[in-house]
Amino acid sequence: MVARNLVLAVAAATCLAASADISFLAEPIPLVVPPLPQSAQKPSADVVYMCPMDPEIRSHNPGKCRRCGMTLVSGVPDPVEFHFDVGVMPPAPSPGKASVLQFSVHDPWKERPVGTFNVVHEHLFHAFVVSEDLQFFEHAHPALVADGLFQFPIRFPKPGMYRVLGDFYPVGATPQLTTQTVFVPGPSSGDPVALSRDYSAKAAENMTVSLDSIPAQAVVGNRTQLRFTIDNVEGLQQYLGAWGHMLAVSEDLIDMMHEHPTRTDGAQVEFEVVFPREQTYRIWVQFQKRNLVNTVRFDVPVRRLPD
């Protein structure tokens, strides 16, 4: 309607000028623009942004996840597990000798190699390797050497079984946490691990770390706050985009969980964990101070409430 009135006014003024044989400067006619619909003026309250790694972290505004620092996204796809295989070169590695762990990732639909990944905490791939006696721990970052193929060098300290956790995020999918097992030939005790509660303070490269849990006794299926206290935080730095990284592994080597802090307050860094089974879990936690990565471990028994 506004555009039609403008055309009619200009046409009438033109005819009048022609009939009087005079020239004139018409007053400009203000253009009235109707206001934008309310939905176009601000984001819809129906849009929900969530963390791909911690989907319980949600917001109506874009931003970063307060737990892991990842960018919140809208429209997270349904979780689908990608195919993940682990190989060793040479196929029969010798303890103490140089070997290479090789990870291959394929899509779950046509088994095609996956060529594109999102960066998560400064790397495309995080790998955790733990020995069957829970004495050996390594957190490494394999390099992408071909479509869907990652590699990193390793020296296995002794014969036996090793559990491997791969943490990666294919583009267009959801973050993946996948476990596999590799074996190093040779005599191994094979005795099951029996852990007991160990919350004692641990000294590392340039810090001492102590642990408290809330509640004092962790319970299966309930939230447990693991609160780590650092003796001196001067020089404390983020490590791989977070104030800490934690791996929890059950004593039977079935459960492997990679976690990030939910809260940091001065000398205290807190993780929130839901333990899935009645086990004792070995906890490795990593903090960085003055460019040195400190790794300490604790043992947390988890009990089931009586029926």
C-alpha cells in the first residue's frame, strides 16, 4: 500500500507541472517501512543451543560450553556410532621397542573412510592407553595421515593387554568415545586388578594434588563431585583448552570415561561423574602449570545402594 500511494503521488505531481508549464521541486515523500515481525527482531526462544560433547549443557544463546569449552550448536544430529579399529605396527610389538598405534575411522552407513574431523581441545584425535594392571597410562594425540587414518608412536612397557580409548568428532556427526583392545605378546600374569580406596595427596612434576568427593562414598548412577585441590595455583594454565582432563577406568577395564571440569574455583577443580557400575575406578587427572603437564592418580570405590 505504501509503494502504491507513492507512485500515485508522483504521477499526480508530474501531471500538474506539465499543465502549468512550470518546473517545481516536489517535497520528498517519506518512505514508511513497516516494522519487522517480532520473530525476526530477536532469536526465537524455541532455538536451543547445546554442547555436542555434553548435551545436557544447553542455552537459548550461542556461546561456549561451560564444562568443556566446545562451541554450542543448534540441531545436534542423532548420535550414531562410527566404526573404529585399532592396529599395531609391527603386528607383534615387543615390550620396550618402538611401535606405532594406528586408528582407522569409517562411517556407519557405507564404511567409507572419514576424511574430515572437528578440532576438540586443540586436536583432531585424543587417545588414551592403559595397561591391564592399571600401572601404565598415556594420553596422546595421533596425527591424521590419510582419510580416516591416524597414527602415533608408542613403547609398550610390558607384555599383556592394553585398553585404548579413542576420542574424536567427525564433521556432521556427534563426538565419539570408542574403546578397543590390543595385545602385546609375552608372559603376563593376567591376574585381575584389586584396587582399594586411595585419596591420599599425590606429588607430581611441580604441584601436589589432593582429592575429596561429595558424597564421601560414590554411589552407582548418582552424581559424584570429585574435587581436586592444588597446593599452589600460581602459574596454573589451561591444558588443551580446559583446566583439567580426567580419565576414569574401572578395575575390570570395561568402563573408560574421559571427563572435563564442571567448576574451577581458585585452587579447587571439580569434576562431576556418574559411575555406571559397582567397581573401584582408577582416576588419572592432568593439570598444567608453568608449561609442565602434571599427571596424578587416585582410586575411587563405587558402591550400589541396597534395594
